[in-house]
Amino acid sequence: MKNRITLVTFLLFSCNVYLFGQGILFSPIQSVDRKSASTNTELHFSKITDTLDLPFFDNFTAENGYPSYNRWTDNQVWINNSFPVNQPDYNVATFDHLNAAGKPWKGLLNKSVFVYADSLTSQPINLQFYKTGPITTKNYTPSDSVYLSFFYQTAGLGDIPEAEDSLILFFKTKTGTWKRVWSQTGKNSSAFKQVMVPAFQTEFLHGAFQFRWVNYTKATGNLNHWHIDYVRLDRSRSSKDTGIRDVAIQFASPSLLKDYFSMPYRHFMDNFTDQTLPGHSITVRNLNSAVTVQTRFQLEIRNRYDSLVLFRPFSLSSKNVAPGVDGENFGQVKMDTLSGENPFLKLTYKIAPQSDDITPDNYNAAGNNNVFQSRQTFTPWYAWDDGTAEGGFGLNYEFLPDIKGQFAMKFDLLKKDTFRGLAVMFNQSVEDVSNRKFRFRVWRKLSPIGATDNQDELIYETPFELPAYKDTQNGFHYFYLDTNLLLDKGSYYIGWIQFQKFVLNVGYDNNYRYRGQNVKNPNLFYNLLGQWDPVDASVKGVPMLRPLMGSAKEHRMGLKTAVKSAIRIVPNPSSRSIRIEGIKGIKHFAVFSLTGKKVLESIYPTNEILIETLTPGMYIVYCTDNIGNTYSHKLIKQP
């Protein structure tokens, strides 16, 4: 999965915390070939699986991470539900300047260079003829009025494209060339807008028609975000055929915990009443323009052993959903009887609209936006963040002397335990700072706000560290302490100190809000001029730093000891991608070199796992299933 992080577009000089922005160039060309429309081929490949018939539809609810090869030939955009704002339904395709492994295209970060970055290309579609009976066909003509429609949004919770940036749509002609048929330049963050593009011109009516979006952008990494959703292509349409009859789930509460997204279960159990969210909910959107729809709601929760924990049937919850956004609250979930060291729950939300919910079915949708699944996890670390960064975070003091800068984030340790290290996600955008040194710090307390005399209680400082970029989906790097700290219950602060002026660019979760309130994060502090200050009111999200707690076995190479070896890696050896076979429900996947270095990692990996970025040689693959069993197998990476 892509390292999908972006930087919000403002500088907070008042608090000297930096959350960056970006830009894209509009393309002056009218048509391009495949090479020029996707200038980076390091991880770009075309996989033709079939020629499709109309109608074509994808709202991206059937996939997560990468597009489905049943409908798309490439894997560059990121399918997610964390970047968009008020999307038509859950999951969108997000474009930026990161390739399929979450790295800047060609490893290039240079804001003076402009490139074609992500693309999203359909499988071939038969626009030559269609069936009129069991054995009869009819050729497409312009009178069949084929139209492509889709929704797009700039930025969302990500970065706002600049006026020079562009998203471009191409259609493939009979001669095999790509013709530009629509484009949009960057501008301020906007709501989703629906676009209608005609595809009935004779040059597009052939047996291998395709369409493709490409974003043209500065080479600035994880910036300049565009989002696509609800893609429809069919005949007998018109430019006014924008109506939708659909009631869909948009998202659910990200966690059942009141404060943290995840935490150690044994810590949760010390005060589970106070740490449980009073109520959790789903949000639905009625896409009908003027029709109120009676809608029923259902919730099913199962534990790691697939045993039913809670079931709330449709018969207990029903309401009339007017056009727009509505929701349903399911109340508090009891989690004090779960078994296992770090258990989890699987939640399945369903809605049953009683009318006007037919558009996806009419287009033979692969996914079902009336069903949404999520997990509540417990982990051997505390995490404020949800694991996906919509921004980047760092100290900005370029107008100050070359002095030291410090950042600290508070967390509350609910139970006496061993502090073993930090998990950090480093964002890749604007500038590569992988050679800039800093030190992690752990404090028992900070000096009072505004105090100029140093009253900090520093309890640990690492040797100099360097940022470590991961080639995985929102990949965290693990820094283990050379001395484990036994910490009593109480409040602590984790962060860093740097002695040069640069932006460390730690991942920033812009979905986070302190206890669900749209207020500044009260747990973040910075120190640039010899005193601690709280961050500016605009900083409402959270940097992606996690304190690693617990026993050594929970953090051995980031995985528990492998207990089985029943998996198969196909193909093996491989040069480009692999599949894991032999088990179902892979929760966690990681690859280690023979020296014990973790080189690839993913949570809930897709069926096809890219390994192109690995150096040729032998590796050990570890994967964990949904009930906690861990498996291992050797992998040979070919050139």
C-alpha cells in the first residue's frame, strides 16, 4: 500500500510548527502516448485481464489499498477512506506524487521538476458492438450516447493542489493514441463535483476503448492530492444524466476507545470503563437529490475466533434519511471479556434502504456500499493516530538562528510497564532529510508553559538518529532503546531534539480530533527559545509517534515468534510481486533480510504484494493471521 501522506497547506509561524503544502502543472498537450503519460516505469505496469462490456462502474468499495485488476490495469493510486471529505460513499482513489510502494517517482524530490505521476487506467472496454439478443449484436454509433461520469475532489484532508497543477482525463482512440478529453487545474479545496464526459465520438467506438486519469505535478512526493469516486460509463445517457438513486455508508467511528486509537489490552483492562467510547456510529449519505429514504441499520461484532459478540438487527433501528448526510449511533460496546494478549474485534455495519437504492445494482457494482467493515485492535503500543497520515509535521524555525529545537507529545500510561522504544512514520515530500540527525527524548515532565528556567525531567535520550523512510503502506520505523525503561503509571512525553534547522516531517494524522472535538490538540508542545509553548489552534491532528510497551517477545523484530510454516509464496523466486497462499485472513505481513533488518511491511496486505524495490537475494517472510498465528517462509528475490 502506498505511503499515503500529504501536508496541509499552511505555515503556522506563530507556533513554529510546520504542516506543509504543494503544487501541480497544467499540461499543454492534447494527446500523449503511454510512456509520456506515465513517465516513471519503475513500479508502473499494465495488466490486461479482460475486455469488459458496458456498463462500467467502480465506487472502490470492493477494494482497499490498490485498484481492482478486474477493472483497472495499473496500481498507482491509493484506495482509501481517510483523505476525502463528504465523499459519495466510502473509499476513493487518491492521486499524488508517490508510486505504488509509497516512494517519490524515480526517487526524485525537486519542486522545480514537473512530471506525470499517478495514473488510473481502465481495462479495455468493448465499444464496438453490444448484444441485442442471445446471438444478435449491434454496432455502437454516436446515437448510443455513451457518457463517462465521475466525482472528483481536490485536497480533502490532504494537500490543496495549486493553480499550476492538473488532473487530466484521456480516452484511447481507434489508432491506439491517448486523447485528452477533460482536465482540471488545481485550486482551493473543494467539495466533490460530478463531471460528465461524452465518449460517443466515432474515434472512441472500438473494441479496446480505455480511459485514464493522470495527475501532472511537481516532483514533491506526497503532496497535491486529487480524489476520484463513483465512476460510471454506459450508453443511453446525456450530459444531464447526473441523478443517482443510492443510499450509501460513508464511514464509521475510527475506534471504540475514548482517547486512543489503539493501546495494550492489559492497560485498557485496568480502567476499561473510562477508556471505552460512550457510543460509536456510522455516517450514511443519501445521494438522491430530493427523495427521503427509510433506512434500517444493523451491526454485527465478532471476536478473533469469529464468535459473535454483539448483534443488533435491522428490526431495532430505522429512520428516514433525507438527501444529504445522516447517521446512526450504536451505543457503547463492552470489551472487558475478550481473550488473548492483544485481541481484536471485527465490526460489520449494514444498512437496508427501503427504496431508491438501485444505481449500483443497475451498473453491476462489484462492491456493496451498504456494508462497511472495520476492526478494533489492541496493540503493544499506544497510538493516538489511526495509522494513516494525511499530512506531515515538523518544527519550522528557518527565520531563527541555528539553535536547537524540541518537540514533545504527551501520553498517559495507564499501567506500570516497560518502555522499549518508539514507532515513527516519516513522510516523504518536498525534501529528503534522511541524512539529518536528531535525538529522540522521553520526559517525565516538562517545564511549565512559558517558564524560562529549565525544569524538564528528562529520563532518556537516544544517540543521534536518522529518519528512515519505509517502502510500505504508511510504514512505521521502529527505534528500540538500548536501555529498557520500567515506567510507573502516569503522564509522560515523547518527542525529539534537533540541533539544525530542518523539518523532520513526521507523518500527521489529520483525521484525529481530541476526544472527537474540533479543537487544537492539547497534548502537543514545542520549545525553540528556551521555553515550552502549546501548538497553535490550527493544529488539531496528531503526529505519528507511538511508544512501544510490554515484553520483549511482543517487539522481537516487530513480530511474535513464528510458530508455523504452512504458507506458500507464489511465485518463488520472483522479481516483481508475490502472493501468500495456504492461510486465510492475513493481518500483518513483513519481510526481513538475513541480517534481521525489516525491509517491507504491510497491515492487511492485498492479494498481490509488490517486491520490486527489494535488492536481489534471500529474505524471510513473516505473516500473521486473524487469530494471532505467525508463519514464516524463505523468499528469493530475483533481479
